[in-house]
Amino acid sequence: MTVLRDRNMNGLRYRQIHLDFHTSELIKGVGRDFDGEEFARTLRAAAVDSVTCFSKCHHGMIYHDTRFPARHPYLERNLLQEQITSCHKYGIRVPVYVSVGLDVFMDRLHPEWVELDKTGRPAAPEPLQAGWKKLCFNTPYIDYVVEQTEEVLDLFEVDALFFDIIYQGECLCGHCLNGMIQEGYDPESEIDRRRYADRVVIVFKERLAAAIRRKSSNCGIFYNSGHVGPDMKPSLPFMTHLELESLPSGGWGYEHFPLTARYARNLGYEFLGMLWYR
């Protein structure tokens, strides 16, 4: 088991921004007017000392030069590289975001990698529905996730990695059916489907953490599933810190953050609040 014993390797900062950048492949001129110097100076003037920037978004689009075909078709510059270079010049930390559970580019290219619910239909993640499909963590899709992450570590000076939509439904795709049967789970049992899905996620996290450590000894790692609670305890050995996602108007509610923070402070990990503002 790969255990990240030194959890606070490079430390969290005080004033962090999570810069959401989910951009459809239909949008043109991406990054056209970006000015790295202005970007970093603006952050510094606002006393921001850490900003999460995107490698790959929910649409499956990649925002930097890459050997993979998912580079945003209208990306006009090596955006992530410029963001990292400019921010590091001013001592600003740049965690790198990678969407995992959602990847429109890959679910179109490989529909056989999509989760199937108990009716055999593609699973849609909550609270998103029409047009979104959840990728299964028990398919060759995860090989792609690992390889794309390794490329990020090869290309950039990476302070931390933020992996999003990290959960597995009670999937009944061919890979999961075969896996359950081979390992003695009953696919017709809701309890067994849930147990197997939880095991799939742990195996994924351990595998990805090991791949990261082969490339970097001090890169921060966090797997986001939208909530930090008791069910995250088995995953703690594969993370370096916690980030508490909480949008008062988006389903979490106004009491979610203070309660979650009170729980997280007892886990022995540094954590930061990721409160959304619109």
C-alpha cells in the first residue's frame, strides 16, 4: 500500500482560489488575451498566495500542450504553463486540477467506459443530469487518467494535484459485473454493489497516488467527492491534505461548512475551505 506519511509536505497557503474553468469545445479564442504577468500581479495585489488552475476539465478538454488528442481545439496558447510560470515568479502556489469522474471527450470516444445503473442506462452524476455521464473507475479509462496525470508531472513544476468527481456508483458495466463475480460479490445485492464500488475507488486512489510518487516526492494530492466525512477515512492514506467544498446555495446549505470543518480538524490533516461564490 502506498501511504503518504509526510502529509504536510509543501504546506497549504492562507488565501487560496479555486479557479473553475470548465470550457466547452465549442467556445473559441480560449486564452487569446491572457497575460500571465497581469494575472499573477492581480492575484498578488489581492493577497492570493495559491490558485488552482486547470489541466483537464469536465468537458475533457486539456488546457496546455499535450500528446493526447483532447487539447481544447480553440486553445490559443500553452495556458497552464503560462499560469504556473507567472505565478511561481511571485511565489504563488498553483495546484493543478484534473477532472476524473466527468470527461465528455472520453465518454463520447469510449461509451463502453461509462457507468451503467441497475437498469442498464448510462449513469448521470448528481446534481447534473441531461448531457453528463459518469465515467467508470473500473475500466481502461483509468489508464488514461494515470497517463495524463503523469504527463502533467513531466511537463510542469506541480505544487499539488486536485482530482475531481471521485466516486463510483453501483455500476453494472461489463467490467464491474465480471469483477464482482470474480471476487465473490453478488451483482443483484445492493449492499454488495456498494461495497464493490467503494473498493474500486480505493484501488484507484492507491494506484494514482503511487504513480504520482514515482514522479514527485512532494506533490500535494487531494481527491474531491464534494464532502469530507467519515466515509473518507479509508482514503486518507492516499492524500496529503483536505479541501472542503461547500456551496451554500448549491445543495450543501449554510451549515455544511462549519460542521464539516469541525469534523475535519480532528483528522490530523491540514485543510482549506473551498466555498463557492457566484
